[in-house]
Amino acid sequence: MPEIPGRLVRLFTNGRNQAVRIPKEFELPGDEAIMRKEGDRLIIEPARPRSLLAVLASLEPLDEDFPDVADLPIDTVEL
């Protein structure tokens, strides 16, 4: 993915919090992010899904028909 150059943004106050609008070209997927500070840098990264259910919920439905699968006889296995 090509790197997007930095962009000047304005900070504003939202209640008792400082906030920044994220420009479209910097939008993150999902509705949660991880924020941390490294020195004087503020880093915001997409939050990884917390569970398999969250991953499955984020997938787009398949628009594809699958063929029927014939029921085959079960082979016996000696253990």
C-alpha cells in the first residue's frame, strides 16, 4: 500500500476531550481503534477483531451457488 503524505488537520474540543477529524484518505476500518503515544507522536491503528465471531461478522456474504454434495458411504477405520 503506498504511503500517503502527512496533512495538516485542526484540533477541536468535544466536551472535555480534544478531538481531530480524520480525513477520508486516512480513514480506518471498523468502529474501534488503538491509540498510543510514542514520545511526542500520537499513533492510531485499527483495532484487531477480538474474537472469531467478530471476524465472521465483518465478512461480506458470498454471492455464489455451491453444488450439492453427494452423501458418500463412511469408510470404517481400525484404530
